Amino acid sequence: MVSIIEELYNENLYPSARIVSKDPNYRASSHKINAAMDEWKSKLTKEDYDKLLELVDLHHSMHDMDSTASFAYGFKLGASIMMEVFNGKGDLVLPCHERIE
């Protein structure tokens, strides 16, 4: 069995490259985007189309930043939940005699 810690240390883990939406609309949306970009390419001058590509690249960069932040937040949240589980804190559940009926 491969050690996740060793793979992380050896820089062999690429979560962002492995995450692909399983939403059934994902592929259809991708095709619509490609078709729209082809249409804009035929309508715009090369300079204007290049500007559009720059805008799309900026949007992708922002999306990557958001994805990175979401991944980090989710990882920290999951680790915090595990810490609470391992610490044995039971303050989330009221004992039976304290429950409101």
C-alpha cells in the first residue's frame, strides 16, 4: 500500500488534476463553452479574440484560487472534526436527562 504521507512528501499528489465533476451537465456545459468560443473566434478580430482569451484566463486563475481556498478550508475543517472526535469531546450531544422533550 502506498503511503499518502510519502506521496505528499515526494510531490506526487495532485488533487486538482484528479478532481473532475460527476455532474451530468458538466460535459454538455463544456461543449457549449467550446462552441461559444469558436463562434467568438470567427466573429472577432484576432486582437479582440486574444483579449477575450486573456479574460477567460483571468477567470480560470480566479477559479483556481477559489478551488485552492475551498480545498484548504475543507481539509482544515475535516482535520478539526477529527481532532474533536479523538479528543472525545461530547459537548455536541446532551445527556438524556438534559434533553428537552
